[in-house]
Amino acid sequence: MFDGFELARCEGDGARLRVRHGGSGPAVLLLHGHPRTHATWHRVAPLLVSAGHTVVCPDLRGYGRSEKPPTDMRHEPYSKRAMANDCLAVMRGLGHERFSVVGHDRGAYVATRLALDHPEAVSAVSVLDAVPIGEALRRCDAGFAALWWHWFFLGQTDKPAERVINADPDAWYRACPEQMGAEAYEDYRHAIHDPATVHAMCEDYRAGLGVDREHDDADLRAGRRIDRPLQVLWATRDDMAALYGDVLGVWRDWAGDRLEGGPIDSGHHIAEDAPEALVSALRAFWRTVPPSRAGSAVPLSRCPAVPSR
């Protein structure tokens, strides 16, 4: 898995992240969703390297084997702004001042926050199976509540979800090793059986219902948009189209002059189900975007290699 990539511990902005990186050429940052780790990209990353890209895949703060900072009453340490700041610090530490970013599921919220807060660093944005958090909550109806009830279960604090999940993580987080690949599945199971990771993942959702929505709503009121080329892709065997109909239409208020995208024949975990189709769509999009400047190697003291997965 990730043959030829380096595994490292990189300093974020308040959390040290486990990061897999490799290749050369224009840099691409790949951000996983819940409850996955960076290993979800193990079929996509080598294809992008073969196509001439530098690829960086971190575990988001709180996820996988990245650090899990203490939280606070507003859950701000697990806000998408905090996660985006980590990612920016990692990319700059690896020598990449400008890069494309691809985010899936919760990682898509980090990708959009990165583009909104740090547009100078981002050349293009691709989001997979997501609409902005503020839009999702603003449009919430009975259908959304039935399909995405886990947002509210994981996000509440009166009866913490961690106790339910930790009682039987494999029953709660069901995944197929054949779909994921044996090594990626092993990495995922290590994560979901760590109570500290489960707590951090719940904190991600608690931030989503509060401070993340505040950030989205503040941007919308101020007229801030993603002023970089924006690609939106969604799985045909998931619920984006059922919930929103015109998925691109949901993004129009958030996009600049360049918005495109469409469905991919896949289940929710597109990087695992349809890696070739995903890479094809990403490369077609990037071919029309001015290339990012490839970064230089980082000093080992900044991003030391680690021996374990």
C-alpha cells in the first residue's frame, strides 16, 4: 500500500499529523472523510503520482494516528478552520506554497474552509459527496434527518455517543475489507477501536453543528466565495441527488466564475469504489487549471519519517 511513498509526522497548526506523501510535480492534497484515515486514498494516490503529481495524504486532526488536541465547550479545536490550518501548515512544511485540494465527506468541509480562509494557497478545489455544512443544515428537513440522523447523534453532548460506539465499534462502523483493501481496513479498524479517536470524531460533528455553521454563515453574509475553480463530484449510489436534486445548484452561491462537476458511478467511498473514474475526472478538471508550483523536500526535523503505518 502506497508503494514508494514516505510516511511522516508533520507539524500542523496545533496538532501533529500522520502524513503519507510521494511523487513529484504539481502538488495535490487529499483529505479523507469519516471514519476513514488517509489510507482511503491508497488506490488513488499512486495513479496521481503516475500521472505526474506530488500527492500528500494526511490523517486529519483527531482521526487515525494524528494527534487529538483537548477540546473546549465550543468544540473549536475540531472546527474545519482548525483542521484547514493544520493542512496548510503541513503543505508549507513540505514546501508546497500552492496546491490543489480534494476532500471527501468531512474532508470536503476542510477543503472548502481551506479555500475560503487561504485562497492564496489553493489553485483548485474538488469536493466529493458534500455540500457546505451551513447549506446542509439550512436545508435540513425530514428526509435529511432520516438519512443523516448520525449528524445529530454524534453531535449531541448530553448523552455522549462515544459510550454507544465504544461498546462495539465494529457493529457501529461497518466496513468491508474487500472493498477497502486489507491494509487500509487494518488501519481503519485500529482507528475505530481507539476511544480517543472515537471521541475526536464525535468532536468533529459537534463542531459541525455549531462553530462550523457559524463560519459558513458568516462567509455567506459577507459575500465570501470560493474564488478558485471548483469541482463537485457525487456518487450515484449515495444520497446527494436524492437530498438536493441539483447538487451543483446548491454550490452556486459559494462558487466563483468556475463551477463544474457531476456524478460518478460509485458508492459513497468513491476513492475505494471507483479510483480510476475519480482520477480521470480530477485530471480532466486540472488540465484546465494553471498548474501549481511543485514543492521542495522538507527538512526531516520538520516532518520526520516514522516506521509504522
